[in-house]
Amino acid sequence: MVKKRKELVPTPKSKFYNVRCPDCGNTQTIFSHASTYVRCFVCNRLLAAPTGGKARIEGKKVSEFG
């Protein structure tokens, strides 16, 4: 049996994304594991939906942080 190697300093698997709305082009920051529906501030279009783990991103990812 192979022993799993532990990381000395664990790094988080979650990130923040800058997501661009496909309708109006507004850029908004979204958490990768969002637990609520995230809508665009300008046109109210759905940008991210929760799935139990990572959120399903509906818009285009422009950049990511962390």
C-alpha cells in the first residue's frame, strides 16, 4: 500500500475569477466555489450557478486570482 504524501503547507483549491458577462460585457469577480447564484450587476444575467462543489461559470473567465 502506497502512503499518501502530505503537503507541508496546504494550498487552497479555490480561486477568485474575473468573469465577463456575455450580454453586456461587464466584468465581475466571482468565487470559484460559490454557494449561491451569481447574477450580473448590470443586466441581471446568471453568471454562476452552484453545483455542490465548484460553481458552474456561465460567462467567460478573463483572469483568476489565488
